[in-house]
Amino acid sequence: MKLTDDFVQDVAPTESKSVRKCSDGHGLVLLVKASGKYWRLNYSFAGKRNTLALGVYPAVSLDEARMKCKNARALLTGGVDPSLHRKEAKRAVQGLRPRHPGALLRDVVLPGLSIPTESFADLLNLAVEHMEQLLNEHSPMTCPIALKLEQLLLVKAEIWMTMQQAVELWDARTELQRVKNFGTRLKLQDLALALAPATDDHQFNIVATSAAQMLNEMSVGKAAFGPNQAER
């Protein structure tokens, strides 16, 4: 039976139980306690049951809870764990490095399956050394491995590759910013001007000047994209 606004507003915890569970369907549940009313979504992912917190009533209304439930269900349909999606979104907001797919396998999948690294490597037909490099984030997720994980865990290969691309993009941005900061400290433009009268090496001057121009262009790019985009 679907919940109503009046029911959600008036429902109270029962004396016999510390928690009263009121279902709205599709896994959406209102937990009614003496301390308050809490929206939860119960779902299954990769054969494992999980619960996602959707907020507290009345700050989150019945309609808002249903919309959050719908969005989470859409993620599940696309092969994405909504709990993991929320964690990664928080990491992005905090400017933290996205989680490497190998770290997800190491911290979530292997403990969930309760199998050692060697057995998991056998399931994927990988050498143990290769598996360990992936789990330790020393090697990237590849398309063949992603396809094997799709068959084994029913998580789409595109999800694994998207995670890998996010890591590589973050690393590239970080390296670009590091090079820019390094070049700025060296003041390559001043270096090129200082060396020009003292050397006949015309080629060296061209390289130094080109480096200075590159740094200037990077500064323009930073201004165009804004500080948050350029420094990620």
C-alpha cells in the first residue's frame, strides 16, 4: 500500500517495537522511531543487499523521497551501485582523486566474495602478479578485464572503464597543474630573455621561448575555465 502525506505526517512508533517500518514500494521505506522519521531505500546489487539513506522527514518530503528512490533505481538499472555513486560524488566535490577500479575490487568485491586474490585471479584468467598490480592501483583497468568482470559480477564493462577514465583524467589534470606551477617558479620567460644575449644556440632560445608561451597559454586556459576546473 502506497504511503500518503497525511499518514507520513501522523504515523508514530509503536510501543511494542523500537522501530516501525512503513513501506511505499520499490524498496522505499519510512523508519519511524522515537527520535524521528527516516527514509531508507533497500536494494540488491551484485547479489548483496544494501540500504541507502535518503534523508529525514519532514526535511525530505514523501515526493522528494520517491524522486530520490527513482534516481537510485535508475542507477541500478545502469549497473551502478547508488551507495558507491554517492561516495564518488562526495569525493569529486571534495576535490579528491576518484577511486581506482582496482581499489574497488580490493576493498569491496574481494571481501564481499570472501575469496583470496589467487582465486579471484583464476576466475578472471589472470596471472596473480597482474591481479595484484591492479588491486594495488599500479596497473589500469583494461577492456578485456572489464568484460570479464561484467560476466562475473553483472556490473557493466562501461562502468569499470568510466572509473578508469575518471582516474586518468584526474591524474592528467593534476600533472598539468604541477608542470604549470613548476614552470611558473622557474620563470622560463625571464630565463629565455636572460640567455638570449649570452648564447649563439638559436635552437635553445626557441625551445625556452616556446615553453614560456605554453605556460602563458595555460594561464589563459585557467582563466577561461575558472579556478575550480583548471586546478582539478
